[in-house]
Amino acid sequence: MRMFLHEVYSGGAGALCKISQEDVIRYVERHAQDWSPGTGKAMCWSLRAFLRYSTIGG
């Protein structure tokens, strides 16, 4: 999550809600070949959990 937030999220707490679905998709696509299949799957689950339980979902 730290790498995702550092790369995609650059604002204060108020900017967290500005992370879009497109930002997440671009991040996963950009790094998909950097990870093994298992690591990629774990990263997607982590992103999903973070986005579900953060303020992003409203």
C-alpha cells in the first residue's frame, strides 16, 4: 500500500478521495509484470481492502 500511495496519492488527507478507479487500474497495469502472479494477486486484494474500508468509498 505504501508504494501505491506514494505513486498515486500526493495530496493531504482531503485529496485521498480524489483517487479514481482509473488511477488504480493504471497502477496495477503498470506494475503487473513487476510482480509474480501470487504477489500481484496479493497486491490486488490489498488494494481492494484498502479502497473498500477507506474514506474513498464514501
